[in-house]
Amino acid sequence: MRVLVATAALSGLVGCSLLVPLDAASEDDASSDDAGAPDASTAVVDAPPPPPVDAAPPPVTEAGSPCLPNSILCDDFERAGVLTPSWSSVFGTPSTSTLRAVSPTRSLLTSLKANDTAHGITKQIAQAPARMHMRFHVFMPTAPGSFVEILKLPYGPVNNWDAFTVSVAPEGLSVGAQYYENSGTPKTIVGQQLLDATGTFGAWHRLDLVFDLSKSPKTLTTTIDTMAPYVLELPSARALSGGVTIIVGPGYHEGTAKDFDAFFDDFTIAPP
């Protein structure tokens, strides 16, 4: 089973079976369908994984605020409802939870259920900057049953995306990137595992992601807690065109689903 949560503008992505219109704020559970694996032309490039890392707990905020300077979006989810004008739509029924939080009392609860329903939130940026800094805290109590994307950013027009992802699997947390060329199947996939299972699940982690699409290759620089930054390169020379839709919460997954939760807090986006 391969399932992707996306907005209507992303309907050409591989395994797309759960669609959320950009102008919708529906909180109905969506359904999923089966889809095949990527075709044989897909090139997969993987660097050797680093040794397991147990990350130190992250600081709660900097200078008393979760917001990055000149932020495009800044949300600490301190409210009963989920959707606000800062966000574009929800898929399924995500919620704000008092079960755990970084600051002060609530976080965004996203999830993938054993019945294959997915629950999360999206943010559309019509004119996305070529360089962007995203920071958030995430807590996953337990591992998913298989590979799950918990964050996805597809830049550009339909089927011609440069997409970046944060994903988890029973083995730990990884970052990835995909290059699409006139197809819903990625032509090139690159990825790197950054945390093992022990370092991923059962603790809050702060992720700083810096996306740079202003040059070739495109890069995603990831800093987790106090770890050294890791730079992932995507071989793509095309200029940034169109906007980006940020998909927050378990969406695309492989294999049999089981109940899996991901809590997000202090989510902020700004130019770097």
C-alpha cells in the first residue's frame, strides 16, 4: 500500500490517492487506494547512513519566542481548533492536544491510522522564496509500521516538482528529496538517515530545515537539536517556478499502516 496525502495541485505525485483541495478546510476522513511502485527508470541515490545518534533535548524557544525573524508563518497551536488563516487546509481530522507540548500547553496532533486514514494540515505559499528556513519541534511516541513522510514540500508546477521530505520508519528519521520531470513518478530520489530508532522516538526534537533552490544542485540543510548540520543535494538545474504546498503530518506511506502519531509545536517559516 502506497498512500500520499496531497493538495489538488499535487495530484500527479506517485501513489496519490488522498486529495485535499487548496481552498478546502474539510475535516472529513479521506480514503486511500493502492498504487504501484515507482517505475524502473527511477534512480535512487543513497549516502551511507551515519552511526546511530542519541540527540540531546532541544531548547524550548530562543529569546522567549518560537518565531523566526520576518516569519511567513509562526504557530504554537495554543487554541482549541486547528485551522486558522495562517494555514490553507486540513486533511482528515487533526487536533490540538494538551497531552504533550513544548510551549506552553498545546501542540498539533497529526496521525496515520490503521484504517489508512491520514490527518494533518497544509500551508500553501503562492510565491515561495527560493531560500526558506523552517523550524519546528516534533514528538513521535512510537515508530510507524513502515516508511511514512511526516513533512513534504513540493516546489513548482504539477509533475515538475523539486520535492523535499522528512520521513520516519521503524529504523529512524531521514531526510529526502525527489526530482520530477513531466511525470507523477520521481525521476531521481536522494535520501539520508540522520537518527536511529532510539534517537527518534519518545522525545521532542527540534528540526531546522533550510531549503535553497536558488542554485544547482538544490540543497536541504538539516540541523536536529545540537547535531552538526547535514546538507542533502538534489541534482536539479531548473529555476523555481510556482508556489509550494507544505504538507504537515503523516501522508505518503508504504506497507501496512498502523496507528502512528506525530505532535508538532512552535512551527515557523521565514527567509533564512
